Amino acid sequence: MSVPSEPMAPRHARRWGVVALCVTFALGAAAGLGLAPLLRPPRPPLPHSLEYLHLRPAQRQRIEAIIARHGPQVEAALAEARPRLRAVQERVAAEIEAELTPEQRERFRRERATHPPPAPR
């Protein structure tokens, strides 16, 4: 048979309440700090030639602004060049096919269909 426990003294109850509140706050802060980097949108990667320069944060920020400012110009130039690049890729493929046997040509075409050449970005 269990013995009824005595009620906790108000002073002890207050102390445990403060401890529980502090522990809850600390766990919440730790969880928030741990999740904060995961909730931030990822930074767009810099061009390969800049990734290894160990840029200071201020440098990286200014360089990202430069790249963003000229992004529309780059996209416009690529949009103009893509059709011509695709045409060159097709001419090259046609010339390669002319050098292949019928079996090789069929295999080359299947390979290009499943793994097309990289599209110009």
C-alpha cells in the first residue's frame, strides 16, 4: 500500500517551476539556433573561379550584387546564342554519323537521345 506523500512546500514548488522554466527556455533557444541556418534560404553559388578565393563576407556580398546586376544581360546574350549553339551541335552530330557504320549510328543516336549533349546555359 502506498503512503500518501506530503504536499510540496510552496518554496520548493516555486524553485522547481523556475528550474523547469529555465530548462524549457534553454532548450527552445538551442533548438532555434540549431534550426535557424536550415531555415535561411541557401546562398546561390558563386562562379567556380570565385569559390576558392576565401572572400570576406563584405566582398562576397558586393560580388553577388555585381553578378545579380548583370544577370539579365548574361541571360539575354545566352538566349541569342543558344539556337546557334544547338545548330552547331546538330551539324557536328551529323558529321560524326557520316563516319559511323549503320550499327554505330543507331547506337550513337540512342545515346544522344538518352544522354543529350549539355545544353548551353
